[in-house]
Amino acid sequence: MLPITGSKGCVRDCDFCDVKFHFGKYRYRSGSDVAKELIELNEKYGATKFQFTDSLVNGGLKTFIEFITIVADYNKTHDKKITWNGQYICRPSNQIPTHIYKLMKESGAEGITIGAESGSNAVLAAMNKKTTVEALYEELEQFRIHGITCTLLTFTGRIIVTGK
């Protein structure tokens, strides 16, 4: 498995997270540039498995769709199919085109890791997470339908929500 970096930073500013401190403003490569790198490594060295080092592979949705479209098209016509794993940000369903999950699978998405953090909408709001438990359930169902495994990162313990 080879590491690939398509972006650094994050598009959100969750209250608990230090990604912006470490990486600064969100920066990313074009989807075609990332796809080209995977394809070149596949053709030159026979590499088929890739692990994204990004905090989130889908930070820029347009760029992400460009990437998965190119790799999905490549995988349809080649025997040595590209597969990949990476961290993924959960968005409200009205922000996600429904065809994205099929494209993800066709592009070789095998495993997605999502920072779910909590199963409580009140806690997610207090964290400034900008998503909901319902959005997570919808994404998980799409991953199940399309055969993409998903690991959830959560906080355990007692969180006291005050003020807001």
C-alpha cells in the first residue's frame, strides 16, 4: 500500500480539532492531478492499493468527484484495478450528489474513516461539527449499499454541553 497526499488541512473548524493548527488553511491538489499520480504508480510499478494521508479526501467536493470519476473510468478498462482508503468528512445529504457513492466504489474506495465524534446532535452542535447523526446514518447506509467499509472515530466519556 502506497501513501498518497491530495490535500492538507480541513474545510471545517471543529472546536476540538487541531488540524488547522498543524496544517493551516485547507490546501488541495486537483482531482485530475491526484488521479494521474495513482494511475502512473499503477502502470509504472503495478501498485494497486493506496492510503490517503489527507485529513479528509472529500474536502473539496468538486475535486473529489473529479478524482473518483477519472479513477473509476480507468478501473473499468484495466485489469490491475486501483483501490484506496482514506479519511472522509460527513456532510448533510442535501450537499452530496447521490451518484457519488457508486463512483466511489468504482474508483476503488475500500475503506473510509469518518470522525463521527458523537451519536448526539446536541454534542455535535456544541463541537461546531456542522453535521448531524442523521447525515451520518444516511452516509453509512450508502456505504453499506455500495460495499464500502467504514470506521467511525468517536469520543467516549461524559461531555457537558453548556450555554449555547
